[in-house]
Amino acid sequence: MSKINLQVFALGKPGTGKTTVLKKRLEEELLRAGFRLQKTEYGVLLSTPRVFLHDPAREWNTIMGLPVKDLADGWAYPYTRCETVEELLQVETGPDPCFFVFDELMLVDRAHYAALTELCVLRRHRRIAIFAGSQRPAKIPKEVLALSNSLYVFALSDRDDLLKLKNLLTPEQSARVPRLQVGEFVEVSSV
């Protein structure tokens, strides 16, 4: 695979199903990208593509049945959790494709907006796919949301959040969003 051109967002109130949908979609895309595991001469598992994630709630304990390890435990594991957004944004990806997961994008502070926007703009050139969830779309830079090619919008009721998505959703979709139940979402795709 020469390029990855994928940026997936799941937006909605807590407990609506964002993380579940992101995990499922990530596993589908890993398989599509030719996911494979290799054991090194030192007995360490490596995978292509790799997954790096920022998961402050530590809800991503396994991906495709394998545990997620902390960056402090070493680089070599297929799924690596970064403790801070800064760690994730500074990961050197190398030549192989990889996936970045931000479980709560609203925790990216303004000091990192430029780096996050650059990552989203250059992701396909660096062979990076981005998966991100957020409870508050209003807190995400508009440039980052606008670059999404797959958007799952779960129930939202905050006026600022709904206004942020106004230009991404049809009037019918916008009217549905506040009434969505747990597990229901509106999907917007530009792919």
C-alpha cells in the first residue's frame, strides 16, 4: 500500500457508542491495509501497520485481540499507548503505514493545534490514518474536522457543538442528531 487517505471522526455525548464504532472501524481498516504480525529475533511482536493511540480513559485495552502496551514499555509492540498528545504527535512513523488514534480529541490543547492540523493535512503523504473521537466537536479546530473523510455523529445537544457541524450535515441530519439514541449515528462520508 503506497498511501493511506483516511481520517475518521466519531462525535457525540459520553456513552453514545463512539469508542465502540471507532474500534470496529479501526479493526476493519487494519485488515483492509494488510495487517500482519511478525516476531523478531528477540521475540518481540511487530505489526504492519502499527497503531499509536492517546487514550486518557484507558478504554482501548485490546485491538484485534492483542493488548495495547504503554509507550514506556517499548516501541516494538503493535499497539502503543502514548500518555500525552505531545508524545503521539512526535511519533516518528518510518516508512510503514500506521494508524493514530485520539480517543478524546477535545483534550488536545491549543498549543498542539498547529501540530494536529499539520498531521491531518500531511497524513496521506506520511502514510498515516487518523481515528478520533470527541464529546465536544466545538472544541476541535475547524480545519481538522473539515479534512475528515468519514464522520460519525452520535447524539449531541450542546448548541455550540451543533453549530460547529452545521456545514457538514444536511438540515435533515442536523435535526436528527439531538434525538439519536445510544448506538445510533448519522454518517457523513466524503470518500
